Amino acid sequence: MSVSEMFAALQGALGQDQDIREEIRKEVQALEQTAREILTLLQGVHQGPGFQHIPKKCQKAREHFGTVRTQMESLKTKFPADQYYRFHEHWRFVLQRLVFLAAFVVYLESETLVTREAVAEILGIEADRERGFHLDIEDYLSGVLTLASELARLAVNSVTAGDYSRPLRISAFINELDSGFRLLNLKNDSLRKRYDGLKYDVKKIEEVVYDLSIRGLNKEATVGAGGEK
């Protein structure tokens, strides 16, 4: 094979790779749009009247996740199944965002932490990497850390809305989450930096709880904690 033929073959391979990346990019853009729609919907819970409509907003978000599953199915067809990590950077950010959104919905519904397996099911992908397009553990953890920041914000807005028991429950949840992360030996630089931010979320929520205590509202919150969440 001549040098010209060698480089012509290389150009063909490069062109094919670029075509794959372009197809992936289009699918990721669609996912990003759906993620924005879910986020916009869920942001309504931070407003006063939004607390009264949490179940309705969660149900609507679940419907949007149906679109996510369809888009994921399309994305899976755009690259060879055994080359997940070769193209992973293309969808890593939006996947982490979708993990956060799924985790937020589950928290609003049950005030529990969604499992990686449950998130994978919500998104229509696999939890086991051997089975193909899957939810990487680090992507799951990044999404959970974003949830912590969102709940810190929710704790503040709960007080503004007159819901004094919710910050106490959020505080207990975040502290348990922090204890869980302390069990991990995180070596991924990006994930480690994200985890370092969790302590600020913990501190922010503790300040909210402390403020409730100073104002004597924690007693009211404790009495009301047995009522509707």
C-alpha cells in the first residue's frame, strides 16, 4: 500500500468517526432540551404556591422522562455498543443532569435517595456496564451531589413559604448523605471537587435549622413534622 493509499484509508476512518460524533451531538442536544424542560418544571417547587403542587409537578416530570427514555434509545444506536467510553464525554454532562433531576423527583415524592439502579430504569438505560449503555457510578454520584445543592436551596425557600418542618427533614437527609460520601475513597479529581462542595451545602442547611431554633420555630416544625410532607 502506498503512502497516499494509507492516508486515504485514515481519512476515511476519521470521516466515519466525525459522522458518529455528529449524530451523537444531535441526540445529546435533544436530551439537553428535555432536561431543561424538566428542570424548568421542577423549579416551580421553590416558589411559595409550588409546595402545594409538588405531586402534580412530579407526575408531569415523570411524563417527560418518558421522552428521555425514547431519546436514550435513539442515542444508543448512534455508536458501536463496545465504544461507550470512547464517546462518553459527549453525553456525560447531560446524563449527570438527568440523574440529578430523577433524584430530585424521587426525593420530592418520598424524601429518600434514589438508587443507581432506579435512576437507570427511569432513564431507560442499564446499571450494569456489561449490558451496554449504562449509568456510570461517577455520573450517578455527581448527580446526587447536585441534588444536595438543590435541597440546600429548597430548605431556605421552605422557610420563606412557611414550611418549617421541611428544612429539618432535609438536614437529616443531607447529613446522612454526607456520611455516605465519607465512606468513599474518591480519586476522580472532578468528583472530589464536587464532593468538597457538599460541606457548604451542609453548613447552609445547618444555618437554616439554627435560625429556626433561634426564632423558636423549630418547636412548631417538630409538632408539624408528623403531618403531611
